[in-house]
Amino acid sequence: MTTRMVIEFDEAQAYRAVLSAIDAYKQRLRAGIARGRRQLTLFEERYGVSTEHFLTHMAAEDLSGGDMEYVEWAGEAKLLGNLETELAELEQARYELPGLS
């Protein structure tokens, strides 16, 4: 399904501010994704299992940090997935700038 959004400006070049804001937001998403991947790697190295294995086969009792560490690892994995999805959606966005070259 495609959704179309129209933004109108009084000034012909004002679109640059919107495109700049989108680009800046994508950069922040990329930074968050990189940070999330580093955090997951720390957990994976500490316990010698992938995050996928952790999420499907492990419980808080399997971690030396107990409930808190379980919540941190699972939360980090969920956040990373959300950030990756949001970035993918923004990367698929198309911009049409009629009358501008």
C-alpha cells in the first residue's frame, strides 16, 4: 500500500529544510542501530549465543544478571528491530519536487 503526503511551501527552496531534517533523522537512526548492534554483540559474546537463540530458548534464570539483564537484552533487541524497520521505511520514501531542477 502506498501513502502519499503533500507538503506545500510559500518559498520554492523551503523543501530543503524538510529533506535535511529527514536526512538528519535517518543519520540518528543509523547511529542508534549501530549502538544497538554493539550492545547485542556484548550480550552475545558474554553468553556465547545469538540474540535469536536467547529470545527463543532462554529465560532470566539462564543469565547471571537475572531479570534485569534479560529485560535489557530483550529490550535492546526489540528497539533495534524497531529502529531498523523505521529506517527501512524512510529509505523507501520517494520525493517528487515538481518544477525544480
